[in-house]
Amino acid sequence: EVDVVDPIVEDLPLLQKPYFAYRKGEAPEAIEALSKRLLDADAYICVTPEYNHAPSPALLNLINHFGSSTFGFKPSLIVSYSAGQWGGTRAAHALRPALSELGCIPVSAMVHVPRAGEALSADGAPA
């Protein structure tokens, strides 16, 4: 079963206090529920566009709400995309240390999708 966690849909506030800084049971309900979903995951596939040579600010905001106790010792794969020819490689390489710091075990390969507007249809299927 795949659980898609979309930072835009989750609509978390800008990080002011991470989940682990709350006392047990005192975190906002949305953050508590998302923590459970992330803890239940066996692995993570992080998909990010490239913005100004960096990962999505919404994705970074989401992962920064949680610490290594949430992500630790779970494999992570990075998929990046961009409108240009490099497919978001700079964003992917910027995201990797953040995931490693959270305790994820990054797989060595990454997936990059160049010219995403041409490579994917409007519903996300390969064009």
C-alpha cells in the first residue's frame, strides 16, 4: 500500500516548533496524524521539483517538522524534476544531506526527470 503525503495537501504551517518539541499528546492534531503516517512507512520516495537550485520549500517545511525518530533507519529514494535539461539534479543533491541527517538510508541512485512538461502528461503519466 502506498500512502502519498503531499506537502501542499497537508498544509502544515511554517515551522516554528517541531513535532518532537511538543509534550506527548500536545502537538496539533494534523501534525500528530502525519507523524503516525510517517512512522508507519517502511520507506520514503521523496519527489521534488527544483526551485532556484533547491528542493521544494513545502517539502523541506514538512520534513523539518519531524526528527530522526520519525525517519531513522528507513530507506529513501529521491526523484526530482525540472523544466530544464538537468531534471532537478541540484535539488536532489541538496535534499540528500537533509534526509541523511534525519537518519534515512539513501539509496545510491536518484531519478531525475528533465523537461517535465514534455515528459509527463497533465495527470502525471509518462507522455
